[in-house]
Amino acid sequence: MKHRRSIDLVDGCDAVEIDRETLTTLPQWYVIHARCPACQRQTPIDRHTLAYRFGRHLSLARIGSRLKCSGCGNRNGNQLLLGRLPRD
């Protein structure tokens, strides 16, 4: 699946175990996006800002539930999407 900015979103074969992965263990070539199910807004998120706000050792699975949509203010069911930057 492709993001509108041509970033490859992780599919089943490149799946990351989000229950075990944290912001410190996630490789640097992954980018993080948030998606709101209410308004379908999708935006990239800086991993350093997330680490400062929620802690570096919080699992990726628990971060999505703590996000708030900046478009509609929704706090329920927000999701994290992982994208992989192209590598040489």
C-alpha cells in the first residue's frame, strides 16, 4: 500500500511486531503516520516528539490510543501507520 507521498506503508511481509517494538528499537528508516478513523485525516508524526511526550520505551501499540486528531479532536480508535523510506 502506498501513502500519497509515495512512502511504502508496511504490508504483511514486512510486518513489525508493534507489541514489542518501541520508539528506540524501531529502525531509523521507518516513518510514523497517524490516522483518524472519524475524519480519515492522515499525518506524519515526528518520532522524537513522540518519545519526549510518551517515553521512549512505550510500545507502538499503546501510542495509537493516546493520540488526538488535530482535525476533528477525536481520541477514539486512532491508529499508527509505519512507512518505510527507500534505502539504497
